[in-house]
Amino acid sequence: MKFALITAILLSSIGVAQAASADKGQALVEKANCASCHGAGLNAPILPAYPKLAGQYSDYLYYALKAYKVGNGNAQYGRNNAIMGSQVQTFSDADMQDIAAYIAKLPGNFVIKK
């Protein structure tokens, strides 16, 4: 499992995996109702504990989704969050790549220090 996760992440980050579809990602985000926690445009979370997602790097988003799917079964690579863990269980790797591609294209307002 550890090797497969690392391989999938590396392959997706260098573009060997299938090309992600932002349109499919948008449909998946809407179906999963991600805005119910992450807010309008996935950039206005309903609670401070929930992150802004819009405009984040697609590789990071994919890795985060994958880590939630792994869960706390792997302390080194998994993320432990009951809500996100249950949200991502039905998503395939391709679905998570599509979701990441869509969210990365959204206008975000991250503060960048120079």
C-alpha cells in the first residue's frame, strides 16, 4: 500500500497518470456538496477549522484527498478526519485527480509573501 500510494502520487505529479478533467471534477464537487463546509467557491469555509481550497495546487489537493482515503490506518501517509474520510471513500484515483484539477482552477485568495 505504501509503495502504491507513493507511486500514484509521483506519477500524477509528473503527468504520467491520465489527464485530469476539471469538468468531471466540478460535477463531483457539486455532487459531494463540498461547499457545505468549504463555503462558496470553496473559498469561504463555514468554520475557521475548515481550509480554503480554491486555487490550491492540484498535486497538493490530490495528495490530501488520497491521504484522507488512506485514513489513520497508515500514520505516515494518512490523515485522520471522520468527515473527509467518509467523503472520499467512494472516489477513485481518477475522481480525486479530477476534483483536484477543478479546485486548482478556482480563484483563491491565498496570501503570498514576497
